[in-house]
Amino acid sequence: MFDQNDAELGSIADLWKMLDKRWTLQILKSMRSREVMRFSELKRSLAGISGTMLSDRLLELEREGLVTKKIYGMVPPKVEYSLTASARELEAILAEFGRWCIIRHSIFMMASNLSVE
């Protein structure tokens, strides 16, 4: 069914694990509307997230190449985060995946209703 080798499938699984962590998709969603966001802006946009959790998730996203971090040498420190081109590509893929899920759910629901009747 798939032509990927084990290494490619492992990479896909690793990315899904990271995306499945709490707050990860919400962070990406919050960042998509702006070119650049500061840490405090991002934290305000995500009601209930702790600073530690946000830092951890941003670091993971940065390691995966989905977020860039720019540090300005000033006092107090100024740090800006932005989505990478890879994150923008992933956004399009996830949107398409979401549409596919909705269609599959609709088909499932119609089939369930037919089997009940």
C-alpha cells in the first residue's frame, strides 16, 4: 500500500507523536496568523498554558524545523518566533487531512444509519 521504507515510516510516526502532544497543534494554529510572535504574545493567545510548557513545546517545534527562534541582544531580551516554510507546508497537509477525516466521518455515519434501518 505504501512505498515508504522503514526509516520514512519512523519519521512520520515521530512527527505524529510530537504533533499529538498537548498544546502543539494549538501553538502552530496561533502562530499561523502572524509572521512573527513574541513569547508573551503567544502565551496570551493560549489560555491555560504555562510558560514552562510553552517553552518546551517551542523547543520541540524548533528541533523539528517547524519554528524558528530569533534572539535579539538587548535588555530585556527580545525573542521572536515564526513558522518555517516546512510548518506552512504541514499546515496545508493537515488542512487536507482534516477535510479527508470529515468526509470519512460522513461516510461512516451514513453507513451506520443505513445499517440501523
